[in-house]
Amino acid sequence: DIAPQQMIAEQDNPESDEPFRLAVCTSPSMVEDCVSRALAWEGVGTGAVRALGFHGWGWEIDVILKGSTPGRVGAVGDQLDSHFGIKHGGTLVDPDPKDASHLVLRLVTANPFENMPRPAIHAPNSLDISDPHNFGRCMDGSPLDLVLEGLRILAIGVSGSAKTTGVLRDLAEVITACHNAIAVEMDPIKDGLREFEGAMAAPPIRGKQACEKWLADLVKMASGRNAVRNRLGMGDTWAATSDHPAIFVFVDEFIFLSQKAKDSFIELLRIGKQSGIYPIAAGQDATSDSMGDAIADTFTLSVMLAARHDDIPLVFGKGAIAAGYRPDRLVPAQNKQLKNDAGQSYIKGPGLDRPLLYGWNEHSNEAIKRTVA
């Protein structure tokens, strides 16, 4: 006749700081005690812990630190996951940029993107790159809307993170439906976005030599388009129209480009905006010697799915780990049935400056082939 909660209450010493699992909590006050004990057990002092509320994906808790830092909390994330009895990477830290003693903890107990609606498919020439378009949503329920014009995009994710089938496929579906944009896609070692063949402005570009030639030609094109821009009186940057479209250049697995191609790619990154040529690069890591210094300060939108720890400061900048950006704690898909955190990411870009999880829309290969046709 003794309920589980009664059993735990009898065994638990109210004067102890020993942690207990989040699953046994039946009230906000128990959640606050659960968090306080877990942090204290890991040597993180707190002045106040307040449960902000339960969401479909888990709990949100406001924490005032005492004698500790948000970076210290992030450093013991794996241990906190264990104390709370939640999935690996389920403890998310969101520091307050205006108060070093204040942070919000998010304890993820369910997939925040489980019930995402089926993404919209767009008709040819029905969109404009200067308008915001939806690519998914944030874990807080707000839409992930991006204006593509002017964006140079980097996506980093290990195999199984849905880098190509999620991020690149989402971007390509929208871009190929814009009346004032065209796109080309290349991949030096794999098959890239083959499902978009026929909707791109050129056939699939494959192999290191072909990629090297195309990138060199695009650099020349960027210089030529600057002359056109001035002649047409467009102003400081390219004004994309149906007659004079922007060009989006998808480069998957960019670290496998030849050195000459990498040099051309970096040059295109630096000069392409004025001429309306916007590179979109993707890779499994960001530690290539020729790309390392150029990544953080050149791309305007950076996306990290499940990734390596060492790549975080290269992509998001120094201090990103302490600020709560932990894509290294996301788990890639094992197969189609075990998706884990595939398609989930952290993002830094215009208006996106908090370490929240973002889920990308999921288009199937067959749906894209029907769309292309």
C-alpha cells in the first residue's frame, strides 16, 4: 500500500544534497530541489533555483549561481544528465549575457520536434529570396524563418546528423522555388543533392577537378557581375530579380576540395555578396587547415548539428562552449529507425544568438523528386 513517492520520501534525507532523478518529481518545488541537489553534488553553488514551467519537451528552470559560472555548469553536463536520469545531451545551458551569475537550464525529457508538421512544397517561381521562409522551428515553439538574400551559410555535422538530407535539402527546396535565384550544387567525393537534378541551373558537379574548375569560374563570374551591378545602377549590392538572379552555390563535403578549389571558395566567400553569389558549404568537420581561419568571420549563418567538440570554437567562435553551444552533445542517427538527434542543431546568425535547439524540416527523397518534376 506504499506508493513509490512515499517510498522515496522515506528513504531520502531532506538534509542531504544527494541527487535524485527528475522522473520522481511531482511538483515544481521537487524539480527545484532536484536541480539544486544535482548542481551542489557537482560543486556548483546556487543562490536561487526556480522552476519556470513544464513544456512538452521537459522542464525550464531559472538559476542564480553563487560562487560559480555558467561555464562550470556546462562542463558537468554529462554528469547532470546522469543525475537527472535524462538522455545524453539533455541538460541545456542558456547563460544570461547581461548577468554572469544567471542562467536558464532546460532539461529535455522528450523530442521537442516530434510533432513538427509536414513541410510545405513550393511551386516554381513562387518565392522571393528577400522574404522570410520557414525551415523548421525552435524548441521554444517559435518558427525558424530565414531571409536568404545575403546569407553565406555553413553547416557542420557528422555522418547521420542530417546535414545533407535536412539542412541542405531544406535550403535547396526553397531556393529552387525562388523567381530571383538560381543554384548549382557540387560535391568532390559523394553524390551531393542529386535529387534536385533538373531544378538546378547546371547538372550535378562531381569530383575534385570539376569542383575546382567551377569554383574558379564562379570567382571570375563574381568579378564580372560587379561590373554588371555598377552598369545597371543596383547600388552597393546585387539586386536580385528574375532577369538578374542571385546565384546560390552548394558545396557539400567542402574539406575534400583540392587546395586550389578551397582557395577559390574562400575568395568567393569574401567577394560574392556584392555580386549576388552566395556560397553554402557543408562538411563533417571544420578543422581543415585552409578553412579554419576563414570560417568564423566569413559565414553569416552557421549551423552545427551533431558535431565534434573541437569544431565548436572554429564555427561559433571562442567562448561558444561556455555560452551553452554544445552540438557535441547531440547524438546522430544510427539508422532510419534510430534517428536520435538527427536534424537538430544550434544556429548562429542574424537574430539567432541563443543556445537553443532548432529542428529542421524533413523532406523525403521521393517528395523532393516529385517536387523537382
